[in-house]
Amino acid sequence: MRNKKWNNVALAIVMAMVLSSCKVGRFVYYNFADIKDYKKFPSRAVVSNDTKFKFHRTDKGKYPQSLKTDKERVSLEQLLEDNNTVAFLIIKNDTIQYEKYFNGYDQESVIPSFSMAKSITSILIGCAIDDGLIKSVDEPVTNYIPELARNGFEKVSIKHLLQMTSALDFSESYINPFGEAASFYYGRNLKREMFKLELKGEPGKKFEYVSGNTQLLGLVLERALKNKTVTQYFQEKLWTPLQMEYDGSWSIDKKNEGTEKTFCCINARARDFAKIGRLYLNKGNWNGKQLVSEKWVRESTKIDTTEGGVDYYKYQWWLPSTTGDFMAEGILGQYIYVDPSKNIVIVRMGKNNGHVNWSDFFMLLAKYPEK
């Protein structure tokens, strides 16, 4: 009887918590990030036009039919499927040399980017600098978000946000329903949550990967744009010029006058994500038109350990080696990998990471000869 009483008390406490916070309720209901999350949130659309860029195709790409693991030799296709891959593309010399879909997915399936959106947000910051909307990465973020001045952000620059050295006090835990990550992902008032943010140290001293940096970059961009949404700028600067094959979307926190979740949540098809890689493979140039400056592409993806930076991360891009390759990465094993020296783009989308070190795997595949 006593146990039943305490169980009822515990249930009442949990229900009170859930009812007092829609965010916590959504966290409890959805539990964790999922590849179908694009269906859970409101979004703004980006629309393809009549002119669509399509990669050349070949079935003669010389990629290994089988790979040796610790225990046995398995086929490439089996390895991908066994590790919860839903889409895998290898594009070399502008030609799709390998394209496979798994688990009921195909080339028309929408897949959320998760944190690959961070790299795209970085591109848009570069476009805004090119357009004169943002003066410099050295500007303090309070030039655009004066609400943070009371929290001591005058010393935080746009560069600190880009390279994750802002000293932001932010929990990146996705299993804590009361943490900042849950508030940003499941909450319905991103601006309110951003204005609460504080610092835990001096900017420019230490790298720490936290999504709050990229969401602040999104607000910097929004404020710089003034009369456009981030999605509208995305459409103008990238989606239309890249001649995307399909429509896409960017998830927002609420339906009316919502804020884009710039730390995550661009929803698109694998082939269209590959075009982001092709743009950076070609130093920001798309078929003769410079969409973002070559200087920005170079600055975004070079190794730089100054001001607290690390040799494996730059402006929202991961740097898996010292050879000039770079990649966008999302929490469930979403990747756009680019190796300019091999003229290769690899896209991997998954339900989760599986048990593969994907960056090492991409570098291995990049070494194989073309057709």
C-alpha cells in the first residue's frame, strides 16, 4: 500500500513537471533526436525552380565491392546497411559513382541535417559579409544582439561563435530535459532562451562544441538581414543558385514569426545536400558564379589554433585530417565530406552512427581511383 502511495506521488510530480513545461512534455514524448524529426516541428520552405542541376552518373566507379572487418569480409553495401545508413553517395569529378539507399529510403526521401546545418549557417554568414550586411567576424555579437550586453557578451566576437571559443555556458547534453540543448531543440521561444545565455570564462581561450554558438550566429544573421528571414536568405543565396532538385525546409521554433533552428534542422534530400559539398569543393564557385567568396571558404576550412581554436574544427566545419579535407556532421551520422585534393564529395545519411568511424571510412574511399 505504501509503495502504491509513493508511486502515485511520483507520478503526480512527473505529471506536474510535464504540464508545467511544454518543452519537457515534448522531450518526454519524443525522447531523443530521430530521423523523422522534420515532421515534428513547423518549418519555412525553400523551393526548387525549373532549372535543376543534376550530377552525371556512372555505374563503373571503382569502389571496393567488399571490405575486411575485424571478423570477416563484408560487402560495401552490407556494411552500410548494417550500420543504419539510409543514403550514401560518392561523387567524384562531378559524377555520381556510387549511390545507394536503404531501409525504405530513396532519392526523394526527406532527411534532416541535424548539425550539418551549422556548416550551412556558416556559409550564410560568409554571404552576409560578402554583401556588406556584416562588417567583419571581429565584430562583437552585441552589435547585433544588444540584449546580451547585460550578460557580459561585449567581448564575444562573431569569430568566437564560429570557431566555438566563446566560453558560452551551455549544456550540449541531449538526455537532460531541463538543459539548454533540450530548450533549444524542443522549446518554442528560441529568442527568450538565447537572451538567458551567460558565459563561464573568457572568450578566445578554449574550444568547446556547443550548439548555442550557432543559434546565436543565426540571430546575428537575422538581425543583419532586417527585412528577410534566414530561410529567405538561404533561398536567395544558396537554394536557388545551386539549382536544387527538390523543395526543402528549415525547421523553426513556432508557427507564427518563428525563429530558424540554425544549429540544426535543415530538411532536404541527399543529392541536394551533396551540392553544398560541391560548392565548397569548387571554392564557393558554382558553374562560373561566385556564390560565396573564395576567401571565406578558405578561412572556414583551414587549420587555425589561434584564439583558442583547435586543429580539427574551424568555422562550423570539422577538419578530419591535415590534408585539406573537411566535413559537415550531424548527430545521427549525417555527413557531407569534401576532399578537394581528390575532387570528391561523399554524403552519408543515417538513422544513427552505427559502429563505423565515418571520417576514416571517407578518407579510405577517397583514395580509390576514379572510373
